Amino acid sequence: ARLQLDVVTIFPEYLSPLRESLLGRAIADGLIDLSVHDLRAYAPDRHRTVDDTPYGGGAGMVMKADVWGRALDDVVRPGPGTTLVVPTPAGRPFNQSVAAELATRRQIVFACGRYEGIDQRVADHAATTVEVLELSIGDYVLAGGEAAVLVMVEAIARLIPGVLGNPLSAVTDSFGDASVGLLEYPSYTRPLSYQGLEVPPVLLSGHHAAIARWRRDESLRRTARRRPDLIAALDPATLDRADSSI
Ligand code: SAM
């Protein structure tokens, strides 16, 4: 397979949706290999303990470095093709360019935290042998890393050659290469009239240049209204003369 995905978690069942849909097909086709590992299997004591109270005090529990270390020693293939991803709200933002970068790796190992997270020395020690990315999927706090892994894996997998039926759709998506930092324009299909709402006439015109212009205008308008931060970040070189009219 092009890409080996390993997920380490105390809730292996949580990852079963990864075997559905697009990704399930990619696994069946041999493009992606997926293994889910139960962290508790690496806990040495009878009670399979994975957490302990935090040094320095405070609320909650912290996942133990030694248990994680044993799991990662077993799962991580050291070398330049491997990345360890540690989901955390305290991480750098996961976005489309991070997804594209990760789609070029040979192995990605995801370490799902629970409670207050994982002893920092796990990531720090792993970074001596592989690339480690501490990544956040957004400015909100989940109960565990599993849902973040579902999000990241879905975004990464559809960028792997052969996974999407039509590779062009990844290019025109919001944040795709062709959209250079704009949100995607709205889409329509049959019927022509729905609840009194008509499809924009230009889309029926057969006039390709006019359609492209309309889509670009809609992208710009939408982005300006919903994501002014993206407009502010636009490279002026990507704007054309006609853009200034909207
Ligand atoms: N004490 C941590 C903090 O404030 O940074 C929050 C821990 S959170 C309750 C438990 C786990 O959920 C984290 O270890 C991480 O795996 C996951 N998680 C929560 N929010 C996340 C986010 N926005 N992005 C990625 N992972 C997240």
C-alpha cells in the first residue's frame, strides 16, 4: 500500500467508521493499510492502567509516558517516511496544506489522547527518531483524539492518488490548488426549479468563460462574507482585473 495508517487508542471501536465509504474502498483496493491498536494492551499491570494524576496538581488525569512509549515502540517504523501525529487542541492548526503534506508519507501513526492528554515526554522522545506533529482540528475541545483522527484521516486519504474517482474534484474544492485560498462556489443539479428557486441562468448558458467568471465571483463573495480572514491573506497576484468589480 502507498500509506500505512496506525491509530493507537483506548477505544479501538471508535475508529470503525474508517472502514466505510471512500476510505473503506481505498483499504479494500490496497491503496491504504489501516491498523487500530488498543493502548491498554501495552499497560503492564493487572488493571491495564493508562493514566495517573498530574505532576504539579490540577484537575484530571494524564496518560502515562511508559505505556505510550511501549505502544509506539511496537507500532512506529522509525525513518524519514514516518510521521507521528498527536491530536491536541494545543497543537498547530490542521488544514488542507498539512493534509496534502501528510498524504505523501509512507506511515502515519496517530496517538489518541483522552483525559487531560498525554505526558509531553512521549512526543518529545518520539521526535528524536521520527517527525512529530501536534495538530489541532479547530478551536474547541473534544473529549478525545479519536474524532480528530477520523477528520484528519478522511481529509488526507482523499488526496492519495487513486482514492477519489475524479482527482479533479480535490483541485476545485475549497482550499484546493485551483481555488488559491477561496471558498468553493455554490453547486446545483436537476431539477431546474425547486420550491420556487431557480438555478442561476448563466449555468445553463453553455458559455464556459461566463460560467467560470460567475463561479469566481460567487467564490469571492462567499469568502468575503464568511471568511474575511482568507480574503485578507490572499496573494494579490492571484486576483485578476475583473475581480475588483465585486
Ligand atoms: N488539557 C488539554 C488542553 O487543554 O489542551 C485538553 C485535553 S482534551 C479534553 C482530550 C484529548 O482530546 C486531547 O488529548 C486530544 O487528543 C483530543 N482533542 C481535544 N480537542 C482537540 C482538538 N481541537 N484537536 C485535536 N484533538 C483534540
